Amino acid sequence: MKVFKFGGASVKDKAGVQNLLAVLKTTGETELVIVVSAMGKMTNSFEAVVSNYFNNQSEVKASIASIYDFHHVIMMELFANPSHPVFAKVISYINNLNQFLETNKSKQHAFVYDQVVCTGELISTTIISFYLSEQGVKNRFLDIRNCIKTDANYRDANVDWEVTQKKIVSEINTKEITITQGFISAEKDHNLTTTLGREGSDYTAAIIGYCLNADSVTIWKDVPGVLNADPRHFKSPQLLHHISYREAIEFAFYGASVIHPKTIQPLQRKEIPLYVKSFYSPLDAGTCVGKGVTLDPMVSCFILKKNQVLISLSSLDFSFMMENHIGEVFKLLHLYKMKVELIQNSAISFSVCIDNKYNRLDELLSKLREKFRVKWNENVTLYTIRHANPEEILKLVNNRNVLVKQESRGTVQLVIKE
């Protein structure tokens, strides 16, 4: 059996859902688990509901209504008949969401986030499951929260692999087509919804592939495969035909958006190949991540992360930045949920480039100022270049304001103030 994953961009409208069906017909796969994200930019819309819930209660109902309207348009285009059972099912999800927001007592943002945002995946998979059935593709709808069990680390939950494997093996029939959700899971003790981190649908596909010993996992995207650079920021990027597991983990670690950081590890453990293909051209080879050569073709690869923060620290008394100082800094970075992208230190200074994804920078800086001299730059861009050559680095720098340059074997990183 195989695992297919379709992201939000691939099912953003009627044409996208119809194209998913076309991919299934073209590939001819019948022993399949299909993992689907929320439609289009719906995760952003559900995040707006969470924001309104905490900050602007008067807008909550309107933000939920706009979400239903978006899905209602797609359902009318796919099913036409408003008495079709898909409409009642989607309304039940909306009613459950409203009921949760009316009765919830928790003020924990991450908890509320997970209970709300999961609705996007439940709605998208319900619509797709009903549509495939209408088109003669027999399938089983599965709420993946019944299978993937985690701790209670909301918004970035850790999988309990032993429990999860048992449930996936018992719940999924590998001889049929199963439709299920990416990104969402459930806390194992109280069965409350958790999520696996933003863009976690790829990880869901990898978890299922690992637990079922799948022949392969395929991520369907609107690009021909993994490119050596983001086409939004670099001209004429090249398609990478093959990437080794190790190289893919490096890409993901440095922030390549086409592969989720946690996706590769479970697949590598069982040597399950990961394919990244275009849902517009399903018969094209795309990119294979697996055993074999490091990179084919062997070209420089550029990874770009915008809106980063560079913090530079030194001790108040100009003493050496020793292990105890650095250890304390890392404890604070962990406490305030800052993802570390680059570190650099000298005898009396320590610099760190971070991703302030939870918007807790002011709290962190306030705490750091208690023990360190603190300087920082916001909205910097971090470039990571794998297998770079000097000419390409010179061309990239091109008189720009480079705040930090760090070079190790095979990798160059630049923090640039745009």
C-alpha cells in the first residue's frame, strides 16, 4: 500500500478536489491512505477565529460564518443538491466549534488553538470522502485522532509511537482507500485534540507510512518536485531528481519549506521512499528522497527564511561567555519557544538567530537584559546555502548588509539585513 498527501493548495476549490480524483484515476492506486490538509488558506481563517476569541469576541461569529460560506460554495459546486448529507455533516462540525467556544473555560491559547483549527481538516476530508464516493471511488473516512496519540504539548505535540502504531494497524485496512486528516492528533489520556506543528500534514503521512510499512509516501504539490531554490526568490531553480535521507534532513533542519522537518526520520528508519510530485503532472517522476546518491544533480541549494531575529549578547562585566552563560541563554530560548536557526560565539559575545513564531520576543529580551548586554535586529533574512561555491556566495551578498557569516563543511549561512 501507499500513502498520498494532498496539501491545502491542491484542494483549495472545486477544481482542486476534482483534480485529486484525476490523480487517483491516473495513478490507478486502490490500496491507499490519502492524507488531506485544510482547504486553501483555511488554517489561517481558523487562526483568525482563535485570535478573535481572545481579542475581539464580537467578530467570532462572523469569522466562523465566513469559513462556512467558503466551504458551502465548494460543496454547492461539487454536489449541487443542498440536501446532500455532506452539508449536514459540515454544519455539525461548525456547530461543535461554536459549542466549544461558548463553553470553554481554558485561557490557554495553545489548547484553544488546537480545538478550533482541527475543524479545517475534518471539513476538507469529509467533503473529499463524500465526493469520491459520489464519483464511484469507494473509500472509508477515518478520524485520525482515533489513531495518532500524543502528549499534551498543544500546537507541537509529541507522538506516542507505541500506542499510535497499534491503533493505526488496527484501524486502517491497507487493502482499500482511506481518507484521513493531516496535522491533527489527540492527547492519549483525555482524548483532547492536539496538533503536530504547522505544516504537520507531511509528518502525518510519514507516521502512517511508518506504522503500516508502506511501499512509499507521496506528497502532491503545485511544483514539479523539490527545487534547489524557492522560485519566488530565485530565478531559474533546478529540479532535484534524487535526495538522500541525510541531505533531506539537512534541508528540513535549515528550513526548506517543501519538506516538514519531522517527516524524513520515520521514513528513513524503514527506508520508505518519499516522493514529491506535481498534482498537475502525476505521471512525472518528481523528486525521490531515499537511499543512494546525496544529490542528483549535484548543485548548490538555497534555503531562505525571512522575518528572523538576530540577538547579540555579552556579559555585563565583559567576562568570558562561558558554558554557564550559554546554557542559561538556551534555557530562556526554550522557555519562550524560540526556534534557534544559527548560533555564533566569541570570547565575550554570543549571537543567535531565532524564529519568533510565537511572538514572545519582548518577554525574552526583558529576561535577557537582567544578565546580559543585549542588541538585536528584527526582520533579518537567513540564507543557508548547501554545497555552495564562492562565486555564488559573492553574487548573493552583492554589497548587502551581512550581519553574520558562518561557514562549515558543505554549508554557508548568512544573516542579512535587507
